[in-house]
Amino acid sequence: MIEKLCIIGIGLIGGSLARALRYNGYVREVIGYGRSVGSLQQAVELGVIDRAEVSLPDAVRAADMIVLAVPVGNMAEILETLGPVLPDAAVVTDVGSVKGSVITSARAALGSRFTHFVPGHPLAGTEQSGVAASLPDLFTRRRVVLTPEPDTDADAQARVRAMWEAAGAEVATLTAADHDRLLAVSSHLPHMLAYCLVDMVVRHDEYRAIIENSAAGFSDTTRIAASDPVMWRDICLANRDALVVALRQYHDDLGAIVKAVEKGDGKWLCDTFTRAKHARAKLNKKI
Amino acid sequence: MIEKLCIIGIGLIGGSLARALRYNGYVREVIGYGRSVGSLQQAVELGVIDRAEVSLPDAVRAADMIVLAVPVGNMAEILETLGPVLPDAAVVTDVGSVKGSVITSARAALGSRFTHFVPGHPLAGTEQSGVAASLPDLFTRRRVVLTPEPDTDADAQARVRAMWEAAGAEVATLTAADHDRLLAVSSHLPHMLAYCLVDMVVRHDEYRAIIENSAAGFSDTTRIAASDPVMWRDICLANRDALVVALRQYHDDLGAIVKAVEKGDGKWLCDTFTRAKHARAKLNKKI
């Protein structure tokens, strides 16, 4: 049970976590902090938070759990502001899509209190942003990855794990390096592919005709290209090394497909598509 | 109204068309022809067709509408068999994803009766195959593209258009070359991207961990990689020239993204993602 939860950044993820914990009776009071007064007001009106604060020191005062739900690119600045005002009893966690860079910032900003920072990443979300899009069941049966460091406090880890489980999630633990390398392939790369496809079509002479003659395949493949551009720019910059490895591999693999189509190598294409089909069909069963 | 409809190939598309026309009372009798006795029997049991035939001449006898719903790679052979036994009153259409190659085969196989062949392509489907996956509303408000040639009979066109409208679809007309060039971008390219991504993950050392740490972005982006490999091999071969143009463009564009991530060029990435986001969000409203 959390007495006083402070969520910094009341968007899709922060708002959904607040809704889930309130819905499940796991939190007594939720304080929201953010830069946009309009969003904070909307969060209060929607009943997502109890109270909004526009000063970070006021927001975190007496909190026992602080969740940083801002984009990866804003984590360093928030952590620096948080460092000097962090309450003694508080555990801090975040929801950033990249863990290595957030850990580096947290270690620098939090000093000896870094032990009570538990890096986390819920593998959930939609292409939408903002508190109005938040959902109480966004995390139900979704994985949340925690990436504790060797010096992360065990009790702090347990409290963050319990919070996510109360929100309906399944919690797993990885090293930050493993997380960033795996997510580069499973999430960051697909976002690049979707952005690239839509941008190619936008700049195409026949843009309108291509869209008019598209079907579900195009719209599913590109759904995540409606994601927030600033957030994704920051993910690219924060996970650059692992993302470049994944992008280069894909670029080479696609080059092989281009060559096979050029040569009309039906056997190679059919073998490749068959391998993919079997794996993807298995994934459907898992989902 | 169709008196006797013969559907050649009772899979997802052929089966869904039969269901839609029966449901809307637009057809008196539906005859199914196919190679798999099991599929034909299943189609009869599911009430998708009235009667199955295992001989093509028997199946098309006295039909006023014949729909070729076989994969693109099987069209030439079916058309050659159909040519000598085509009833005088029959109109023929197809559902192939590539139009140029089907038209070439039809012109060769049907001779003077080519005028009554109306090339078509419903922009609908799922990643599934087979009559069991067929749906009576698969074409509801979906586009069907007809690609008549200069010598295609006007009455034959009108009859095929009326059939698709009776199945709930919206019919548009393009030249075959325009269709194949546009669909290479809007459909064939996304399938290559999805197959390539899943195949890269399948062959990855960390396959299992990548899948375990994937979320909705990965599964949506790759849904169409569960599509039939033989069908897609044949589409690649039949639309090779247009697909190679689209693939090369995408390969170059992705190369630019790789470079921007490598250089950490946040402005370029944000501009590209923003262009894509706005276009993709507009598409959501359209859908």
C-alpha cells in the first residue's frame, strides 16, 4: 500500500498507473506534478490524481513513492531538481524506454540516495499521448521490466515490484544493458521502420493515391508512426549504440530481400517468408 | 443478381465473397471449385457454397459469373484450363494482388473472350488463409480496384462492379500499371518489411528474450508476417519491377535514418518523425 504517491508527468503512462492503483485501492493519495497546468487540471477533473502541484519540492514532500513518467529526454533535468528535495522515506522509480542513460543521470543526480532509485520500464502503451488517453487496465498482464543496479536497495525493489503488480502487471528483472539491447530490436527498431515507411509515402509524388489504395496491412504496420516524435528522438539519442546495431542488421537483411526480389529468387523468398510466418503465427498464440 | 456464381478457389477471399453475396441475396447458386477436396467439403459444411465440383469444366458450366480467387501464382494455369470451356454468357473476374501479370495470362488464355475478363483486386483480407477464416463482412466499405483494359466489355465491367457493391465494397478503377505501382508501396512493401523484421528476430541469438520483451508495437508491425508465404513469393515475382523500385527507395530512406541515429542528429530525426506522425494521425481519422 502506498500512502502518498507522487507522479511526475501525468501523461498516458503516468495517468494510467495512477488510475490502476486507485482502482485497485493500492494508494491513499496521488499527487501529480507536471509542466503543463492544463494537463494537471485535466488530470484532476478526470479524477486521475487527487491534487496537482506546480512546484516539484511541494509535490514530492512526504511522498513514499515517486514515479518519474516523463520522456527519456527530460529525465536528467527532473532528477537534478529532485536530488536535493528527495524525502528520506521515498522510493523513486521511472518508466523510461531506455535504462542505461536514465541510470547514469540518476547516479549523478541522487548521490548516496541512488540506492533507492529502481529503474523500470512498463512494456505497454499506445501510439497516443496525454492523460485523456490513459486507461486503468493499460498494464493488465503486461510486462514491466526493472533493471536494478548491484547497489539498488532490496526493499526499494520490492516496493516498486509490489506497486506494478498491484497495477496488474507482471514484473521481470534484466540488467540495463540487456534491456536496452533487447528493446532496441523489439521496440525501437519497429518504430524506426514505421516512421520510415510513412515518411517515404508522405514524400512520394503519389502520396494521396497510395493512401487511398492501402488496406489494413499498411495501417497496422504504421500505427506506431503516430507516436510522439520528441519522445522517440530522445529514445534514439539515449539508446544510440544498441539501436544502430539493430538498424544496421535490419538494413542488411532488407538488402538481401531486395536482391532476391531483383533476381526473382522465389525459393529464397519463400524460405524466408515461411520462417517468419511460423514464428509470427506462434506469437499470435502467445498473445 | 447472379444466377450461377462459380468461385474458383474457396479460401479467405473466395469464401468471404460467397458469404457476402449469399447473405445479401445477390446470388441464386454458388458452385465452388478447388484442388483440395477437404476445403471444398468444409465450404459446403459451413454453408459457404451450395455445391462443390472437382472438375473445372463441370464447375463453370452455365455460370454467368466466374471469380478466380486463387493465388497470383496459379492464375495462368487456371486461365489456360478455363479458356476452352468458358460459357458464352459468363463474365470472368479475379482477385489477384497483382494485375499486370494476370492480364497478360488472361489475354493469352482467353483469346477473343478476353473482353469479358474484368481484372479486379479487393483491398481486404487478413493474415489468415482458408475458408474457415472467411467472413461475410470482409469487404464492407473496403475498396475493390478494377483494372479494365481498353478492350474490356462495358457490360462485363458493370456486372463485376455490381457484384462487389452487393458484397458491400466500394469500387474504384485504375489502370493495371497504376495499380501495381501503388500497391507495391501500400501493400507489397509493408509485407516485405514485416517478413524481414520477424525473420531477423527468428535468426537472432536472443530470439526468445526479444519476443518476451516485446509489446504491441512489435506485434502490430509484424501481424502481416503471418501471411501465406507461397502467395507472397508469387506476388514478389509477379510485381517484381514495381516492388524493386519501392524496396530500393525504402532501403535508401532507412539508410538515412541509420546515419542520423549514428550521428545523433536529433533535429533531422525529430523533423522526420513529426512529418510521419502528422500523416499517420490523419490516416487514423480516415479509418
